[in-house]
Amino acid sequence: MPFDNAGGLDGAPSPTRENVIFVHWHDLGRHLACYGADGVESPNMDALASEGILFTDAHATAPLCSPARGSLFTGQYPHHNGLVGLAHHGFEYRDGVRTLPSLLGDAGYRTVLFGMQHESSDPQRLGFDTVDVSDSRCDHVVAESQRWLRRYVERTANEQTAQPFLLTAGFFETHRPYPVDEYKHPDTSGIEVPGFLPDTDDVREDLAGLHGSISKADDAVGRLLDTVADLGLDHNTWIVFITDHGLAFPRAKSTLYAEGTGVALIVRPPTGRAIEPRVYDDLFSGVDLTPTILDLLGLEAPADVDGVSHAPEIVRNAQEPIRGAVFTEKTYHDAYDPIRAIRTKKYSYIENYAHRPALLLPLDIADSPSARSIDASVITAERPAVELYDLDHDPWERTNLADDPDFAHVRAELAARLAQWRADTHDALPDESAGTAIADEFMTRYFEQAVETPPDEQALPSRRPLGRERDLTGEIQQGEVDDEARRSADAPSAQG
């Protein structure tokens, strides 16, 4: 049953049904000033954090785009919903998977997507009524979102009870590359290099590009939030901001370390609710987002959702942790790389199931200035089968304690919990030969898309912000789709 957040408690919902505006960025991790990233100019995100609930220990289920996003929108782990690799490589949801927009559509919501999506080669399968993925750059996304919101207010001005909506705004910004002609790169001397990266000129210049893209996206968020306030929608609208996974830098994205799975999450309640801003330090998994949003709206999550709702803590602040651990996974990125992990507040435990180098860098990172600053021996060293880190004393996860006899009991306990989770969620992995063959097939198809490339475009589709150039558009419809199409939200079965 959904959490009963009414009954005269502080934070009780307004009489009318509440809306949700969901903003998500690419490859950002927690690299914002409100999370302590020095040198980042993100005043609008900082203001949003000061007005809402700032989650400090939220984690993606996977350290790459499609599987992480798939969990956000389904409440299921990648190996459950089938999206175990990248959509532009050919991976899709399993048949019958329901998404947040399709569930809200069934509950009477208008659902609209502007900009970035990375869960299907055909966004019409995602369950939205209105779809525009023609351009995922933030200026276009926000302009279209503003236009839609103004029309919504005009249409519903004379209605006693307006139809509620879910508006999803996906930005391409903060994804590589960081071109100087699009983003103003700040002075590198004011940048603090994160502890998991070497402090070199190349890394600083790389971070300057990231910071420039953050500033541009932050400006766009400010314009969107101003429109929400000007239209009076902030009284009855939840604002949810999240990133898909960690930074696109070495030892972050595509790893199960904190810098790979840690994400920014900010939830601003409607001003009509008496919910105080605060910092939320408990663990939160990407699979928890869908059940939490449904619960906050007074709706029940499907029985096959893997996540748990944090609505009771968001509304009541009872200081009773919802989770004791989060589970993360990686199966396919640019290669078959099976890894599983469990993370508690104190420890990080990782199992690597195939012989791989210490850092198997994805393509967008491998040719970056930061990657060129990493000593080759660090990248090519043999990856251990098991990793264990004491997060209290080693937050950057550098000292592997897996073979330390003083931590044998910790290793045994976390290994048992991880094995139980895999059994409970039916997590089966292909063997080395089968997994590698699947990855090779998908990557061959992917590279064929880059054979003929316009001279002014990025060679690989994943680096392109325009939908028609990403092979992720399907048939774009900017309007209503019929109920049957919305409810189906069922893409073909995942391969692998």
C-alpha cells in the first residue's frame, strides 16, 4: 500500500493532485558546488538544494547511461528489466516492463518528454504522451518545456481540478565532449582536482570543460524554475533533479567505485507542503526513485518493483534509515565486463567475474586528456577478483582490504549478502565466451554507424546531442499517442 502522507501531518498533500518535473543531466555524478565541488559555478542548483532535500549518498544501479536510467524509470535492476547495456548498442527493456510515465499515464497524468533519453532506440516505447527528442541541448529542452507549461496553464485556467502532469527534461550537457565554442571554460587555477584524479594541466583543462558545461546547464535550470514560479506551479509541483551516474573521467564512470555510481539527487517539495529543506544522508538506490515518486503522489508501485519508497522519510523525517545497503552492477559497456557490488555506509565490496585490466576505460574517456594523464601501468594492472574498502578511512577506495585477515569477517558477511541479493533477483551472467560474443556483435553494429560521418559531427552517435543523429529517435511525435501505445511501453526483449 502507498504511504499515507495525509492525515493532518506536516507535509500533507494539497487538495489537488500534484505534478512532477523531472530534470536529469548526463555523466555528472555529484560534481556540483552544493556537494562540495570547489570551482564549480552552479548557483541555481545550489538554490534548489537549499530549498529541497539534498541526498548525499544516492547511487545509480549501474555506472553507465542506459542501465542506470532504466532503473530510475522502472524501479528495477538492469538484469531484471533487461537493459543491461547501452540502448544505442542495441539493448532494450524486456517485454512487459512498465515505466514511470506509463504508470502515471494510467493514473490520469499527462506525461511529456523533452530532450535526452537513453533507454530505447524508440522513445515512443517509454510510455510518454508527448515526445520531443529532436534536440537534447539544454537551451532547446528548456524553451520547449517553458512553452508546454505555459500552454498547460492556459488550457487549465478555468478547470477546478486540472489534469496533473509529469514533465521530463533531459539535458545532453555534462556529457563529453566539452567544446570551447559551446561552453565557457573557466580559469583552471581555480579548480580543485578530485582526489581520484592526478593534478595535471590536462586534467585541469578537462575539468574546465566540464565546469563550463555545468554552468550552461545550471543557467537553463534557473530559467525553467523561474517559469514554474511565474506560472504559480511551484505550489503544487515536485521538482526532482538527478544524474544518471558518475563523472566521465578515469576511475569514475564505468566503475563500481563511489565516483562511478554516486549521483546527485535533489527533491524539492511543492511549496504547498510544509516540508522543511534538509540534507538526507541515508543510502538511496536508483531503483528507489520510481516507488518513491509514486508513493509521494499517493499511488501504489507495481509488485515487481525492486526498489523501496523513501516517502515516509521525505515527508516525516523520522530519521529511520530505509536502506542498509545498495547493490550495483555492470555487465556490458563497450565490452563485456561483469561486476557486482554491495555498498553500506561503512564498506564497499566488489566482485569482478572476468579477467580484465584494472581500468577498462569506455571510449568517451579513453581518448580524453584526463586518460592521457593516467600512468599506463595503473590502467593495465591486473584487476583483483575481489575488492573491499573501508569507507571511513579510505573514501576514494584505494586500499584493497579483501585479503587482510583483520577484515575477513567483513568480506564474508558482504559476500554472503551480495550472493543472496543475486539469488533473490535472479541475476544470471553469461559465461566469458558468450558475453564477449554479445558485446562484440553490438559494438560492430555501433561502429558501422560512424563509417560515414558529416565533417562537423562527432564520429560516434553517443557524442551527438541531436536525436536524429544518435539513432535513438524512432518516429518522433510531438503530441498525443493513443492509450494502447502509452500503456505498452514495452520494448523488445534484451539480447544478452
